[in-house]
Amino acid sequence: MEGSLAIISPFLTAIVIILIIFITKAMRDKSRNQVIMKALEHGTELSPELFRDETKKKKDPLTSALATIGVGIALFISLYLFFDYQLKYAAFGFIPLFVGIGQLAGYLINKRSGDTREEI
């Protein structure tokens, strides 16, 4: 029983987190719609900002790359120390590290090609 609970618990945790996100989004949208309905019933003028969709801020690729590199380094160091200085476990930290390095390289390439486009 304990073995199956250990296997199922990460999946249940992921499902619960996704449910919480969807439920809070639905409650926020419902609350926003109720405010709009109340304002319309009372004849209050609504600002156009209320009707705009929430646009997510565009992530800065440099920040994302550096954060991923930091996660990779932290994971490498923590696994290296946790597993008694064995590199075979700590090597899993190289995955996010190299992903971050790839993101950084992509950022630098796009930045360089963007600079040359402006000169033309």
C-alpha cells in the first residue's frame, strides 16, 4: 500500500495543482463578470481596461536563460553534496544547465542578428 501511494502521490499532487489553478481562474472570471453585470445594472460607465484580456508580460529570454542556468548549477551542487560527492547523480544538474546555455546562445544569436537588421 505504501509503495503504491508513493508512486501515485506525485501524479495526484500535479492533478490537485492543476485543479487549483483552473478553479481560481474560474472564480476570478466569475467575480469579474459579476462586477460588470452590477455596473451595467446601475448604469455605471465602465473603463475599457476592464474588458481587456489579461495579457501576460513577455518574458525576457535573457532572464529565463540565466534562471535556467542557475537552476542547473544549484541542482548539480545539491545532488553532488547530497549523494556523497558522486558525479553520476549530480550529472542530472547538467540538463537544465545546458538548456539554459542553449537559451543564452539563442538569445545572443538573435540579439546579434537583430542588430544587423537595424543597420540594413
